Amino acid sequence: MVFRYDWGIQGIDIPVPPSREGMGPFRHPLGWDRLRFGPLGLYDLRRRLGVHPSEPGVFQDYRARFLTADIAWFAGGASTDNHHTPATGGFFPEFDAMRQSLPTRMVGNEARKALNERLRHAVFDLATLWDRTFGGTTMVLHVDGTTVPGTPAEPQYLRASTCLPPDFVDSHEGSHVAIARIAQLFLEGIGVPTVQQWAANARARDWLLTQPTTRTTPNESSPDLIPTPPAGSAHYKFFGRRVGELEWMLARERTPAPIPIVFIPDNDEDVMDAIERAAYAEARATEYLEQIHELEQQVDILIARVAAADSLSADLQRQLLMARRAPDPVRSTPPSTPSRSRMHAVARSQSLHPSGPPPYSPSANARFPIPAASLNPPSADAQYPIPAPSLNPRSPLAAPFHADETRQDGQPDALDSFIAAQNLQSLAVSIRLVIRGFSAAKWYEELLRLNIPSPVVSRLIDAAVSLTAHRT
């Protein structure tokens, strides 16, 4: 005999829930303190709350909201009631209370499935109301612990019921990757353990979890990151993927064209030998280039030294010719060691010589002529010979020459005076070339190459630095 309750109004179609024998519903609803969440508990709660017979039509017009309110009545305070540890056996008391009130097999399964759907809608409705009222964004994810018997506990066999604001999803395409990752990680890290725990609890109760005719298949892989919800709904269903599949798909989208991979057989000795020879040749070529660079630097230094020697030789030839042609009204005197005044004059004449090369000309086919080598001695106004420029356009000797080796009053500068005081007149041109052609950081090294003692080099650099500062 099916129990039918008189709601007091015509047209109320709240169906009587199925139940086990002796579990109700009874002629009178259960007391408030005995109500438990489930089909029977919701039915008795509504019997106690009534359907507002004094306002005909109100309950039917707002039926969905009234029934959702019934669920909220049971849920009130659950998240903060300090009852978050399941009972012995792994399930919460609410789980057992609902199962004990429903029939077994198909009838009970369908009743639980319908209630699960109602509860999911209620939770998603609350999340949607929360976002609309306060302007936030809520993402709800849920995975059922039950699966078809025989289904592997792997993410590609699971699915997540999800609630998201459709407007946010449509307006923020840049968030799709994050949303897809959240759903996939939820199924991998939470869904799989949930299914495993549910199965372990069921086996502890000796429940049959296999069916001989059951055959499960994994979810079909989709290229879409976000599934399409039903029209007008905020309910999304994310289907799990194999571990790593989502990241592989995202990496493939970021790479426009795959890089071709050439497989070389291990037994192809000729190909391997050719690769080794090519690698060896490349290494040797790099080594040769380094040697060539070092040789070019040495050539630059040698060219500078040759130019300095040429300039010194030309100057000595000029002095010799002038000495031979000088008239002596009294008598000829044998050659003697030049006096200090003569050495000072020679140093001064060297200081008047240009010590830097002229601009480099690629069309030059011969070294610059040395006027002192001519038969006629130069006039007093003639330019003294200058060192030849470097033949290497990268050489610092190819820099423009500035003829300002003496002070404006015609007196020797501090560098000339120091060179004369140290008896370095024979190296005056070379010293000028080093100071002109190299950076200050290399002066010490290059001056040592001229066999000048290191203490003298340090003082010589001080004189050059003071001269440079005076000119600037």
C-alpha cells in the first residue's frame, strides 16, 4: 500500500520517496530532532513546513526555491560543526543514514542519483548567487567517489562536476589554461585518491565491486581546454586526461612547427666517422683562428718596432750629413763623444719629429720615403721623416698623427726632459710610438719590451701621464 499525504491543496505533486520496509514514511512526520538528510528526511521536513495552503499557488510558483531551501535546512552549519572525521569504516553517518533508508538495487540507486543531482544544483546555485551578489568569482569542483565497477582509478576515467561564471570564462580567454590545469590537477591529485578511498571502504564492508559484463573505456580526448556547458547554465563537466597529456597538448600549441628528428642507425660507421671528422675539423679551425689572431698582434708590435728603427736611422743619417758638411774655420776636430748640451739638442730634435703615423691608405704600395736618405740635406724648415704606418688597418699605428710634441714656447716637454735625463734618446721614437699607439693600460708591458728597467718605466709613465693631463 502506497502512503499518500494530504497537503491540503489540490495540485501539489510532491512524490512519496521509496523506502525500506519499516523506515517510513509514516502517518505523522518524524520529529525535528529525528530528521536526517535523504529522500525521506526531505519529505518529512516539507510535511512539517507545509505548502502554504493559506496562499494557494505560492508553493507551486516557487517550488524549486522551496525544495532548495529544504536542502539548505539540513546543510546549515555543517562546515563548522567540528564533525569532519568519518566514522569507523571510512564513511560519515549521513552516508549510512541515507543508504539505510532507501531500498537496495536499482530503486535505491536511482533515488540516490536523483538526490545527488539536486544537491549539486543547490551548491552551484549558492556559488552563483555568491558571485552575483558580491562581484567575486567562485569555482566549485566535485568528483564522485563511486565509479562503474571495474573502472581503473586513473584520471582519464574520471570527470569533475564544475561550476564557473560563464561570463568570466568567455571574457578571460587567458585564464582557460589555468582553469584546465586546475580541473586536471584536481582529478589527478584529489579525484584518484577519493575513488581509491571509496573502494577501500567498500571492500572493508565486503561489497561486490566487480561485474563480469562491465567494460569501461577512458574519456575521449578533446582539443578544447574548456568544455561547453548546457545553454544558459554555469555547469561544466571536465573529463580527465591521462597524466601529462594536457601539458603535452599545451606545449605542442606553443611550438608552431615540430623540429624534424633524424635517426642515425648505430651500425652506420661511415656516418658516425663523418660526424666525428667534421667536429674535429671545426675544433681545429677554431684553434687556427686563435693562432692567427695572436700572430696578427705580434705583427703589429713588430711593425711598430721597425717603424721606430727606421725613424731613428733616418734621424742619425741626417745628423751625420749635417755634421760632415758643417764649416770649420780653424781646424778639424776629431769626432768625440757628444756633450750633454748636444745630447739635449738631439733629444729636442727628436721631440719635434712626428711620433704617430699618418692616416692609413689602402692604396699605398710602398713605405714612405725617408728624406734624410737623399743626397741633399734638408732645409731648416723641412719636415723630419716620420715612421711608416702599419700595414694592418686594425693596428693602433694607423691612427691619425697629431704633431704637437713640443710646448708652444719651443722648449722640450716633461717627457723629452725625462728621456734625455735617463740617456734614452735612442729609444725616444719607440717610446713615443708606445704612448701614442697603445692604451695607458698597456704602456708598462710595451715599454718593458724595449728593455727599459722597470723602475725607469714607472717614472716614465708618470711623466707621460702628466704630459697628457697638461694637454687635455
